[in-house]
Amino acid sequence: MGNLNNSLKMLFILKSGGVIKVKDIAKRLEVTEKQVRRYKETLEEFFNIESISGPSGGYKLVGGYFPFKEILTEEEVNLLKEVIVSLDSNYIENNPKIIKAIEKINYTILNGEDHESCEQIIPYSRVKNAGIDIQKISEEMYKSILDQVEVIIVYKDNSGKCTERRVQPYQIFTYKGERYLIAKCLLRKEVRFFKLRRIESYIITSVKFEKDIDVKALIKEYKTNSIGIFGGKKYNLKLEISYPMANIIKERVWVENQEVIELNNKILFKASMIGGPEVISWILSMGKSVKVLEPEDLRIEIHNILKEMIKNI
């Protein structure tokens, strides 16, 4: 009950504008600052929340437009008011009208102020060529999510190779400033994260599908002990980190199982972390402030990467 409603409360605190200190949000919600950071991670799936560093830093909602009246019915607006007042998460979970209203809110987040209502019908089997607008594809993919229809995409992978995929779209997800389509890929028969800017073209079909995957649970699983959201190799890390970088590391929750031990002028960071290349990138971002103690195979891998980097300089 608390997590959902506190996330909504935090959203409206940020909606007031300006930079809000984390400690002030925590005080108003009567939770810890660590919990506030978790709420931020949840809200960032749909909203752009900027982290401002420094003594006057905190969180700032970027682009706080909430066009509820343009897209929600009067009944749905009243239902939302009832939920916020009741603070009862069971009411949300057992009320399909509320769930539908929240889906519509998520849709409006993807739209600008001048865009038409989601009631506009987007024709099926319309092909979009390369050079598409990210905002436009976000809107059309979200429409396909609401309608629960399959989409055929031509997708360019990391190597630049394009393949045609038939997917069942579940959610639009923002991660590190990039928008992704979370969808079940019928070619690979598993859930995949498709970066919107790499979708070369697409066809929204009229083929309906039933959702059989709990995407929220999947994202939560990925987030729990992963430095990213894409899975990868698992490492049992033991890092020795010097100040001032140690301050940055110990002040944040990177994975739920992390352990930080204070040493003389440094910290010992221990965690089981999933992420493959993202774990390596994270460690390299600490520069000379970090020493990899364990595992040995990761030490060797980073050493080889650095040797190759030196060759290219």
C-alpha cells in the first residue's frame, strides 16, 4: 500500500516545481532517504527526474505536464481522486477502471501539449521508414500496448545488422535517457528491450494477443541485483575505493545486497552484481580511485581492456 501511494505523493511534491532536497521529500513522506531513491527509480520509468548535485541539490521533475483532463473521462478523474484519498493499493489492483485510467496517464506522459488526444485512431498496417521521430514512435507503440496488438519491427542491433521481428509490446521504459520498448519477441521467444531509436521501420498489425508476462516483476528482478536492466554476467565483487569517489559510491544504493565497510581513507564495497559490460563500465568510470580485489577473472578482463585502450591512444 505504502510504496505506490508514496510514489504518487512524491510525484506531486516534485510537480510543485524547482529542486526538492531528498531529505525534505523523505521528511514529508515519513520514510528514509534510501526509500525516496527507490521511489525515484520507479517514477523514472515514466517521468524524467533530474538529480542535481551539490549543497542545493536534490530532485527536479523535468517536463511536468499532466494533461489529465484532455484524455481522462470525468469518471476516471474522480476514481483517481478516490484512490489518492483512500490510500488503498488493493482498491487499485482490483479495479480495472483505475488500471485503465493509470494506463491513459502513462500515455499522456509521452505526448507534448500540442499533440492530439489518444482517442485518435492510428491506422493499422502503416509502415514508418527510417528517420522516424522518437516521440511519434513512442506514441504509436504505446497505442499498440493499450490495444494489445502485435507489431512487426525492423530492428538494428549493436553491430548494425537489421532483422525483422514480430513482437508483442508490453511497456515503454526510459533508462539512462533512452526510451525502450519492452516486448515479447516471437522470434527469440523471450522478453527483449528494444531501443526506440534503433527501430528502422514498423507495422502495427491488427493481430490481438493476451499478456502472459508480468513485466513489472521482471523489471524488479533485473533491478534488484543488477547495475543495469539487461541482465548479463554475475560477479561477486570486492572493490577497494578511495575518497572522494568513495563518497559517491557509499551514498547510493547500487544493488540491494551491497555491503559498504569503512576503512582508513577508503571503503570496501562488496556485492553480488549482474550486468556484464555495464559492471565493467561502472568500475572503469571510477578511474584510479578503484582497486578490483575480486573476482580474479574480472581483474584480468579489465586489465586486457585497458591494454587495448592504451594501444588505441
